Amino acid sequence: MDTPFNLTKLLRENIKNLVPYSSARDEFKGEASILIDANENAFGSPLAHNYNRYPDPLQHQLKHKLAHIKGVPAENMFLGNGSDEAIDILFRAFCRPGVDNVILVPPTYGMYEVSANINDVAFRKVNLTKEYQLDLEGIENAVDEHTKLIFICSPNNPTGNTINRHDIETILNNFDGLVVVDEAYINFSQTKSFTQELAEYQNLVVLQTLSKAWGLAALRLGMAFASTEIISVFNKIKPPYNINQATQDIVLEALDQVDQVNSWIKQTVVEREKLVQGLYKLDMVQHITPSDANFILVKMNDPRAVYAYLVSHGIIVRDRSKVELCEGCLRITIGTPEENSILLEKLTTINI
């Protein structure tokens, strides 16, 4: 960048002037024997465990435990109702409806475009190359003075490949807006996380989730990592108690099982390679994109017929054949060894 990064310049005026809601748990921190300040039910909950008290609005205990695992200070962390909450806040904080725009690099995660539409923010698509890498020249030509965000999913969904790190760094060094690197599938990749670069790039936001490798999709807990200045913007906008107490309690318990999660990751990678080898033995399979995620993108003959056949046998994959640059492709999540064997068995019986 020719000039130092200026977060204030990026922020919408109404967000600069916003006085955030102050909850009861914001105004009083500490221990007390009688809490009659938040209009809660003093008698408890009709459950074995009481949930009558509002949770910690900033999830301090959970963030400190995650900080130990992720190697990122708690003050550089935002927790949201899935990564989708962080994506939505980025639009609301930095993009003026009907004025500003963002850059998307399809094929990619569909919620970036949905969030743009919800917030009435224009999006400019710069397709990935045929190798599913960034078109740096195309991105440079698409950026103008109203471009606030560039979204990059790596490993990419739905293709599974990792985006060239040097290319992402090139954008970080030359774009004066925010670069959002979505690392939902980083646990399955040997590439190091961009969370290690937060001190280097003030315009970097990294998204991660507990929905994939950690197996906690139903609890809806996503993470955003960024400078303390950007995190303060997230906290200013988010609802007062965006992560419920049940989720906080269960995730705290799950975070003790790092060894189990690492074992699942290793097994998933092994099963991914076995499934690729098995699929390549089928005449219908044309190409499988090398994957660093817990899924593979498979180009095959008549994918819609294959999809319908699998559905008829109770096996659900994702039909991506109508997605630009994914024509003829199905996206297949890596299952258990038993599930993968059944999938291969069924595919050998189809007549395409």
C-alpha cells in the first residue's frame, strides 16, 4: 500500500458514531450474591441445568481457551453465531448500501454474495483461473475507490484447493481495504494459517469455524481473528449476547479433546486419499481436484444422473454441476470408512 492502513477511513459514518448497547453484564463484572439487575428469572430454569442468567457477552473464558489452542491472543478474537455472523458484520460495518462494493472470486462460498445482497452492497465477481487460483490482474482491474472488502476462501469451497499464499500476500500488500481470508477448512491442510500474519497485516481478517474439523456444526460457533481495532468494531455491532450459555459450556468441554480432533483430522486425510484412488478406478470419473479440505470436487459423466441415483440409495452429495467453473462436478464430503466404501460400491453399480 502506498499509504498506511486507515481503518477509520473504511468505517461507515454511522458506525463511527454508534453508541453500542450496554447490557447488564457489561455494566457489572464480578461476583455477587444477589443479581437483580437484568430482569432475569430468579427462580432458575425448568431444566436440570440452570440457564436463567445471561451469558458473558464477550465469552472471556472461551476465548482464553481458544487462544491457547489457536496461538492467537484473546483480544484479537471475535466469536460469532457461525462465521456467517462475522461476514454479515463486515458488510454492516464497512460497506455503505448502494455505494460501496466488494470483490468475490467464484467459485466460492455462497454466503458472501447472499450477505452482499441482504445489505444492498454491490459485488464484483472475478472468477478464479482454470487452476482455481486468483486472477490478480482481474482483481486489480475490478477494485475502485469504493471497494471495501475482498473475500478469499482458502482452502476454497467448493474446489477444495489452497489459494497460492504469495498471491494473497500480494493483495494484502496492495489493497487498502480489508482482505478476508476464510479458513473454514484450514485444519485439513498442511498450509499454515494466516492467523500467524495478523501482526504483519493490519487489513487482514481471518475467519475460522468449529463446524468442520471440530464436529460442532450444530452449536454454531465461528471465529474472526484480526487487529484489536477491527475486533472492537465487531464487538460494537454484535448483539449483546450473541453466543448463548449452552454453546459456551459445551464448546469449553469439547476444547479439552484436542487429541481426538487431531486423530479425526488425520483419519479424514487418509480417507480422502483412499476415496480419490477408488473413484479414479471408475470410468465415469474424469477429474478430481487435489483437495486440502474434508471434501473433494469430482468431475464425472452425467453428474445429475449420478446425483439422482445416489439419492435413490439414501446417499446425499452436493450437485455443483451448474456452478461456473465446476461444470460436470459433484462435491463429496469425506465420510467414515464405512460410508466411503458404500459410496464406491453404489457407484460401481450405476450404468451411465
